[in-house]
Amino acid sequence: MSKKLTTRAEDYSKWYNELVVKADLAENSAVRGCMVIKPYGYAIWEKMQAELDRMFKETGHQNAYFPLFVPKSLFEAEEKNAEGFAKECAVVTHYRLQNDPDNEGKLRVDPEAKLEEELVVRPTSEAIIWNTYKGWIQSYRDLPLLINQWANVVRWEMRTRLFLRTAEFLWQEGHTAHETKAEAITEAETMNNVYATFVENFMAIPVIQGLKSESERFAGADETYCIEALMQDGKALQAGTSHFLGQNFAKAFDVKFTNKEGKQDHVWATSWGVSTRLMGALIMTHSDDQGLVLPPNLAPNQVVIVPIYKTDEQLDQITEVVNGIMKDLRAKQITVKFDNRTTHRPGAKFAQHELQGVPLRIAIGARDLENETVELARRDTLTKETVSLDSLIEKVEGLMVEIQDSLFNKALDFRNSHITEVENFDEFKSVLEEKGGFISAHWDGTIETEDKIKEITKATIRCLPLEGEMVDGICVYSGKPSKRRVLFAKAY
Amino acid sequence: MSKKLTTRAEDYSKWYNELVVKADLAENSAVRGCMVIKPYGYAIWEKMQAELDRMFKETGHQNAYFPLFVPKSLFEAEEKNAEGFAKECAVVTHYRLQNDPDNEGKLRVDPEAKLEEELVVRPTSEAIIWNTYKGWIQSYRDLPLLINQWANVVRWEMRTRLFLRTAEFLWQEGHTAHETKAEAITEAETMNNVYATFVENFMAIPVIQGLKSESERFAGADETYCIEALMQDGKALQAGTSHFLGQNFAKAFDVKFTNKEGKQDHVWATSWGVSTRLMGALIMTHSDDQGLVLPPNLAPNQVVIVPIYKTDEQLDQITEVVNGIMKDLRAKQITVKFDNRTTHRPGAKFAQHELQGVPLRIAIGARDLENETVELARRDTLTKETVSLDSLIEKVEGLMVEIQDSLFNKALDFRNSHITEVENFDEFKSVLEEKGGFISAHWDGTIETEDKIKEITKATIRCLPLEGEMVDGICVYSGKPSKRRVLFAKAY
């Protein structure tokens, strides 16, 4: 805990990896590419889950649970989806281990226990869910079907990083069915909006809503909506996606309904998801060289109180005052922890809470008792002030809002100052190299140009922003006509 | 929805299976032995989760998340545990599918993408967790380590039944580490108590706390505590277990700590879990031939209101009254749903809510409006009464408690009247056959006798009850000396 973090300027990537581990958020496991989410990291994820779950229910969705495994024959039913995920999926082939005759005390796969049909560990659940929906949907009365699932999924990524890209991750996946195309598109847009609202208001991360280009779309989708955020190193991060799936899965799994006119039609679908990847976005947006910085809306402990004392008598007196403060803060729905561990000195506690991003720290010593004051330290600005006990609760309550807003605005300023309009490819390359961020450029709309730009610069089209006018121009790469600017960036 | 259920008397097992599906709790999936938990069933599970999670946190536990996969070399490290689960585990052997050259449009496992080491899909997580704890525990200052995980697990059972025994199920698993043997035993007992409190107070199911016999213990445990419930057909159901693991996993994974005296020792462990199996216990304890009966503490909707009207004007008037009732009920923390669907008639709504076990149904018609009354129907007793609007809220509030208590007491009476003390093996067999339930009998303490009794009668030792005196006697089977009575039963 004591060693300092690598600074962002020294090595941003190393800073991130160290921070995740030292702040007790997550660590690598014995399973290639799979992480252990530690209690402190999981507590933040639980706060995200609780708020998202509330928002999903408020928009009419119910939770359910579908199997972890997808039989191969279902997995391959929607061709594009299968093609998109086949290259990176974990496959269960056997259902038993036995003692290894060649290796005493060891086990081996029992060759007799081979499955008739292989099972894919879900990389996403469209296939198993649409196969189920077939039995649930007969008539327009069964629609819309608005379901969400909290689950683990597995994608056998070759290069993994804690939270950002792991072989197993936690997520939620919404899967909805609708009578009409228009209704499904509205649903996909609504949920992309829910994500944007959550990420901006709770995570204090500004996002740009947009559409993916065809080559960046979800495999099996007709249109992918997304929210894109910008990290401190100038790289973009896709924070959530919401897909309009057309009738692709309904056709692959033959899910038809009788409409109000008594005619049969395939239903229209959406799916949408956010994952533990959001933890990565949270960390990289706000944190600094001292460690994690958490927005109050997601901090497991919004306030921590550290007593500074020499005698047991002093601790008793401090504790009495602290009990009053805690009661008053909790009455205001502010979460507070009294760090009265006797195993650590105040300095070590300060360092730990700084590293773990607790928004506000209150320190109380013997002199504070006399003066009826406390020392209040703010994590985001690393500033301290002395506050009278009288005004403490009101002050803390105000700071919860102020810090949340301040983090958002700081991130927004950074993001806005890192959207650069360029007019030609030289400018594109030099801005990307020297400044990073989003590059707003005209594009001719072809996959060939998109691929070429990616090949040369490693930048991809992050989105076709939903906001902003359609303005004619010239593609920065091909010089061909373009109808609009799109956002390019290097991305996580 | 309209067809009647098979009655319990006709075929208890069929009644159960039909009820689970018709009440929209769960259904079988395309994956052998894996279920889909439908939204209504999942909503009940969420209520269970929320309360258990609160109780775990109140007793000092934190949530975390560990990988789905266990590398074979870790899986086999604790021998007894490995032996116990090796016969029924799903094994991932490959990480990619490819186009099948012999079968156009189909996929097959890519033989080039074979894993160096097979991965077992966790049947339980001791192995992966204790391998992780090795890095987390150095000193007594790191203890106790009190962690819980909500997760899916897979056990390749050959004969499966919805909720009761499925290849994949949802559960929570607590995994704790302690300085001393005594502390670990206390933890195992505490958590068994937490389970008993939850199951009795929230699920309204009386349980007997006890210890498992050696042959019924968790694979790798030194002692298994359990809570045993009795279903309406006279069969027992193990509702939760809490294991004292001794130093078995600490030794298998070399997890040592420096104690207060500066000496190295292996830590002491517990693990404990309850699963979606509890849903099966809930259904089989309270439900009747009309369908599900839910205790108010776990009902997603505690009250449903059905309007009975002929004209839109009547519906408007009813809606106005209902809005007032809903506001008042919600102010009392009572969940209420207004079933104003225009697609279904009142009779169909009544049948559905009865089938789905909503504790109270309020019906309001035009005459009720005149009389300022409603019709209040109680699901558990299938009784109705007319209640004046004035006294409705108070009445409903009282009934929430009364129904909860009444369900528990009814189940308790049934359970208590189905514990029979027997003195010899003929009596044992005839009581088991004719009456079922728990049989309290002297046992000589040997595995041989336990096996023989199981072979002859299919009854197993459910537990050595924690309560009750130790009384010398004669084993019902072998005639050898016995120090105490134990409880036998046929079980789910």
C-alpha cells in the first residue's frame, strides 16, 4: 500500500494497472484473462447495478435468467452473430473428470463423457433467449416483451486488461421484442439514453451518443447505438451499446406473432448492454497520480472519519463526537465510515483513503475537540479546510453535490477541448499524434476508407454522432464527397 | 393458463412441475438440465437475494466476484472436494469454433484451439477462492476474511427438476478465513442461524438445524451444519448448508498467516450457501391445488387490485378510488399492483393471481363504489369478505402480518405432526411408508448402518439435530448402542 503509484505522465497504462490493484478494485486470477473483483471494487459495481436496475424497472423492464450455455446448433442459427463470436468462445465438450491412470492423484477428462452436442459458454445471449422467446410470443398481446438479465459472459480475448477487456466479465443484457420496427428503434434509443443519463449523472462521465458505422456494429444488428467517453490519455472508450436487431433473430429462430389484423409477422428486436468495463471508464476519467477519485454518487463510503489521538480517553471523547456526526450524516442519506482501526496510524489511513478515492475525509484530533472543529479534506481537489462542527453537516451535504458536479464539469471541459475538427489527412494524423481525443472529420461512408484510416493511424470511427447537423464536405482520406462529419479516435 | 392443475393428491410431483410452469416461475430450456427463470420467478428470487444480502452485510460480510472457471490443477488440489465434484462437472477444453468444412453453414470446435489446461466450470468455488486467498492473507491483521459471492454454478446432474436440481443454478457462497478453529466454528454456526432466521421469517418455512452425518457432509468439510425443511408430501428438503472446513483448504492451497505470537499457522475456513433450490422449498411448503401461495414477505406484489366495470365512466371512477388506495398502501411499504389490463376479463385475472399466489386481492365494482366498500380475498385461506374503504388500509396492513404468521404456523403444525419417534426397524419402515416425514430414531453411528437403511428404505439421515438431549438407546437397525436420536427421511 505504501509505495507510490507510477504517474500518469510516466506511463498511463502502468498507472492504470497499478491503481486497479493497489486500490483493491480487482486483480488477475489463476485463470488466463479472468479477473477477481475484490470487495471494494465490487461495492462500486453494486452501486452501479442498483441504479441501473432501478432505471431499467422504471422504464418497464423485468429481470429474468437464461442458461449460461448455448448449444452449438442454436449458437450458429443467426449467421452473422455466430461469425462474430465463434472465434473467441469457450466450449464445453465433456461433463466429467476421472482419475488419471497415468498420473496418480491427478484428474483427466473422461473420454466416455463427451457431450453429444458442444455447449458454448455464452458470449452474449441472443441465441438462447430468442430460442426461448419463440415459446413466449404468439400474439401482439404478448408484446412488447421487455426483459433484462444480470449475468456473466465469456469472450476469449487474447489481450486482456483488468475491467477493460477480460475473458469473463459481468454485465447486464436487455433483450426486447416488439410489434413494429418503429417501436423497436424507439426502445433502442430509449435505452441508449438511459445509459447516457446513468453514465453522466452517476459516473460523472460525459458521453457522446451516436451510431456505429457498419463495420463497428454488433454482429447481427441492423443498427448499433452507443455512448462514447474520452479518457484522460486521449483515447476513447465505448461505455455502452444498444442494438436495433431488426427481424434478424426473429427470423433465425422463427419467432412470429399474430398482429392486431390477424396476420402473422416476425417480431422486431433490440438488445443492449453495459458491463464491468464501466469500472475502467470510471477509473480512467477521474483518477489522479494519488489514486482513485470517486464521484460521491458511486462511492461505497462517501465520507470517512479518522480519529487522531494519543490516549484512550481522547479516543473516547472523539468517538462520542463522531457518533453524533455519523448519525446526522446518515439521516441525510450520506454513507460514512469511522476508521477507528488500532492497527494503522492516521497517516497510513489518510494514504489508503486517498488511494481508494473516498470523496471526503474528516479528521478529528484533541485540539479540534477544544475548538469544536474538524479538518475536512476533499479528495478531488486535494484541498483541506477547518470547519466548525455547527456547520459540518450542511457543508458535507453541499459538497456531495459540488464534487459530483465538479468532476463532471472537469471531464466535460477536457472532453470538449479534445474534439478537433480537421480538414485533411495530414491534419488528422498530426492531431491524433500530438493531442489525441476525438477527431471530427468528413468520411466518404465506405468501409474501404474506414479500414485504410484504421490501418494507417489505428484510429477507428467511434460514432456518427446523433447531435450535430448534416453538412456536406470532402472525405479527409479519399477526397470523395461526404454528407457529414463523424468522430474518429484511438480507443480502448 | 386456463387449464386446472393436477391436484397434489393425484400426483404431487406432476402438480409441482405444472405449477412451476403455469405460475410463470421457470421452465426447461434447450440446454439439458438448465432452466430459464421467468420474470415472475426471478422477482421472488430477487426479494430473497435482497434480504439475504442485507443479513450477510449486517453480519460483517462483503461481496466479491471470482472466476467462473477453475483450472484443473487447482480443482484437484483438495482431494476430497475434487473427488466429490469430478463426476458431475462441465469441462471447457477449447476456446474457438470454426466453419465446419464437412458441413456448410455449420460450426465445429477448432482442433487447433485446444486449451493447454482444461477449465472446470465451477460447481462450487473453494478451489479458485482459496488459491486467491493465498495472496490476501499474510498476518492475523488480514483476518477474519468474510466474503460472499452471488454466482451461477454448474453440476452435471443426471436427473434434474426445475429449481430443485438443475445443471446450472444460482446461489450465494460465503467463504471465510479465521485465526482459530473456535472462531471458524462460530462463523459456520452463525451463518446456519442466519439461514434459519431467513427461511423461517421470510419464507415462513420452519426448519430444523442440525449436523450432517459424515457421509452426507460437503466434500472437503470437517463438519456440515444444515437446515432441513419438510415438504407437504412428507419428504425433507435441505434448504441450506454451512460448512466448517477445518484447515483442509488452507493446507491444500498453502494459506498461512503469522499469528499474534509471530508464529506461522494455516488459517481455518468456512463456506456456506443457499441456492435457487429455495424456490422449490417455498413452492412445496405453502402452495395448494389452486396454485402458488406466497408469504407476504416474499411476494413481488403483496396486493393486486382488479376493477370490475361495464363502462369507461365506471372504470374512471374506480381508478380514482384505486389511486387513493394505492397511495395509502405504498405509504405503508405494501407493494400493490392495479391490474387494469383491458385484454383480460376479471375472472381470468382472478384465476391468474390465484395461480401466482398474490397474498391479497381487492376487487372493486360499481356497487362497491356506492357502498364505499371493496371485496377483499385472501389467497392462503381462499376466503373473501366485504371491507369498508375506511378500514381497508389498516385491515390490509394487519393481514400482511397475519398471513405471514399463519403460513408459518400451518407449516410448523404439519412439520411437528410429522416427526415420529420409532423404536425398531419395522416401525421405522411402516411410518416411513404410511406417514412419511421425519423419523426420529436411534442410530449406532456407523456408515454401514446408514448405508443399509438407505438401501432398504431410501431414507437418509437428514441431520443430527442441534436441539434435543443426548439419550442412550439402541440402534433401530443394528441393535447396537446409540448415544442419540437422529432424524431420517426421504428427501429431495
